[in-house]
Amino acid sequence: MGLLKGARARLDKIGRKPIEAAKDAADSLPPPSPNPMTTVLLADIALRAGGALLRRGVETGILGQKFGQKKAGHLVKGRSMTQTLVGTALARVATRSVPGAIVVGGGLLAKTLYDRRHAASQKAKGEAQVKAQADKGRKD
């Protein structure tokens, strides 16, 4: 308990003043537009663009561990509109409800088990698909 009181006391001394100053500064800034709906639209666009950049960076980083950064960039860039829409739809279903997460997770588990069972043919097929998608990403 004493440790928490000490931490709370230090936060009172050094933590709250900068936070309050930052809040005051943020409150004194004018909005980007006098129309509140325009401000909401700008915030939405900024968040979506930032999310897309973050998602692309994470995808490239994860794929880069397996394929190398250059090929990973081509894979992400070579994704078709259908692949993008299916991925987005599955992510939405999985994140909006527990039953959706169970269905999507179960489907991914089933696909993984299927691929492992048919490892030899699936590996060759998957490598061909990765090569085709990376080649498509190089052309764009």
C-alpha cells in the first residue's frame, strides 16, 4: 500500500501538471473546420489512413520474416481487391461478436489443419500462389 501512495504522490507532483497543461492547450486550439461534421469526417479519414499505413507496415514486417522485406512488400502490394475485401469482411465479423470470432477462428483452424494434412501438395500450391502475387506486386 505504501508503494502505491508514493507513486500516487509522485504523479500528483509531476504527472498531473503536464497533463492539465496539455489538455488546456488542446482545448484552446480551434477545430480544423467550423462545421463539426467536416471535423468528424477529417478525423475519420486521418484514423483510417493511419490504420491502413500501420496495417501495411505490420503485414510487411510479419511476411518479411518468412519471405524477406522486398518480397513481402511485393506480396502486400500485389493483393487483389477480392483478397482485400474478404480479409476486411472476415476481420469485421471476427471482431464484432464472440460467435463471429468463433466461426472465423474455427474456419482458420480448419484451413490450417487441412493444409497440414495435405502438406506436400499445399506447399507447392501455396508457393506458386505467393510467387504469382509477388510478381503482380512488382508490376504495379
